[in-house]
Amino acid sequence: MTVREESEALEASTLAPQSCLSAQSQGRRLPVEPCPIRTCFQRDTDRIVHSKAFRRLKHKTQVFLQPEGDHYRTRMTHTLEVSRIARTIARGLRLNEDLTEAAALGHDLGHTPFGHAGERVLDELLPGGFSHNEQSLRVVDRLEKDGEGLNLTYEVRRGILCHTGPDRAETWEGRILRLADQIAYINHDIDDAIRGHIIYPMDIPLVCAQVLGFTHTERINTLTVDVIRTSRAAGKVVQSHSCGEAMAALRAFMFEFVYRNPVAKGEEGKAQDMLRRLFEYYMGDPDKLPPEFQEIRVEEGAERAVCDYIAGMTDEYALEKFGEAFIPMSWTVK
């Protein structure tokens, strides 16, 4: 028996009946020889972590554009926080932590530079619209490894796609990811907004604090434990009514006072204008796209190729390419 087979046998004997066992995965789009050490979901985690798209997350905006300070979240740290919350819930429900982790680590690979501000621009410009969850799936299916994709398992791909939007993952592990993402971003965005003096602790609605707690740690702990306890009792992935209402009220508060705050988001208009001009620039001369996007241009059109290129940019790289396209280079007379 290989190490992988031992792990699969351990899953079968210890995980809950509703869990997704590695040995029962629906498989990959392109069959591969099983790894003797890693289960299929462990292998997916490695493929995601070693991808270029994952490394770029450290230079992509979460909420605040280019904040001054070392402790603000990036898209990378957000992803790691989501992964930890999701794994804790999975452990509490005796689900497959490896599947949960893989989907969590891949869920935002398709996010644009400058956060949701960049996403809104590409949604306006790309025929048929743009959403980061669909782009994340496109990254792992089509764009990574020079167009080969990562060839992930069906369950991980569905978890990535269904972490937001109208569709729902078939597995409990995929459904956990949707709640873990919300728990993470609402609470760490509060933490960053307080650090940036956009809001203050006493601004948080009292009705929310009385249910969820008055500190960052208390809120995350309350929401995480609630999902575990309520799901175990209900036989499905769900929050309690009280915590669900409190989290919805907290999210509404964040939209009113942080996500639409002119102080926190005042530079977003500039970032959006920059991405629009970059899109127009490459559409005007798609030959300037890198070689790896030329095949997409031929097969799927210039709009798709330009969108893929811009969506994959980090904040810094978008600024660099904008400078090359629109800002005169300095020169010296010798």
C-alpha cells in the first residue's frame, strides 16, 4: 500500500459521511498517473501554491490601494486567512481539509489589480462581462503553465468557481469556502479600516458587536464556531439566524462606511481610468501583447486576450505598463 493509499484509507475511516473522499474524486480533465505520496487534493494544493498566479497575489490590492504600512492585507494574505478559517470549519465538521485548503488557496487567483475596482472596469469592457471567480477558474484551466493550465480536480475547480455568485458547489467543502471567504474579508477589512483611521472600534454597530464580539478575534471565533455547531445540527453548511443577520448587518455597515468611503477609496477612480486606457491601448495594437497571449487572441479574440493580460497584472506591473505606454521616458543628452 502506498502512502497515498494509506491516506485515502484514513479518510474513509475518519471523515464524516458527507465529506468528499479523495479516492472518490470525479478526477481531472486530463487523466494523470496518481502520486504515490499525495492524494489528488494535496496535489492540487501544491500545483496552486507553486503557480505564478499565486505568487502574484502578494502584490494585488485587497481593499486599500497602495497603503503605507507593513500590516495591511493584500490579496495573498486574504487568501491565507480564508484558507485557515475554511480548514478550521472543515476540521470541526470532519470534512476533507485538503480539498477545502486547495479550493481556498485558488479562489482568488483571477482577481484583478486594484481589487474590485479593477474587476468593475473589466466587467464593463469585456463583452459578456467579467467576474473574478470565473477568471480564477480560467487561470487554473487555461492560463497557467504557458496555456496548459493546472489540470485540477473537478471538486477543487467547482469550489473555486462557486465561492461567490449564484452557483453552489456540490461538496460541503466547497460550500464552506463561500462562508469562510465572507468571514475573513469582513473582519480583516474592519481591522485594516481601523488601522487606517477610516473607522474606529466604537463605530461598529452595537447590535453586531453584542452577537459577534467586540474584537477581531472574538468576531472570527464566534462566526467560525457558529458555522460548525449550526451545520452539525442542521445537516448542511449553514449559519445560525442570529450570526447570519449580524454578519449581514456588519457587511452593510462596511459598504456604507468603508467600501464606498471617499477617503479609503478616493484613488480608485484613477486606477480605473488607468486600466481603461491600458485596455484601449492594447486593443488598438494587440501585437504589443506578450507572446503567450497571442494564441488566445487568435482563438478567442483580442478582447479576451487583453482582458486576461490585464487581469493577471499586479498593481505595480499595471503602473509600470501604463508608464511605458503613456508617460514619456526621460532622456539625457551626452
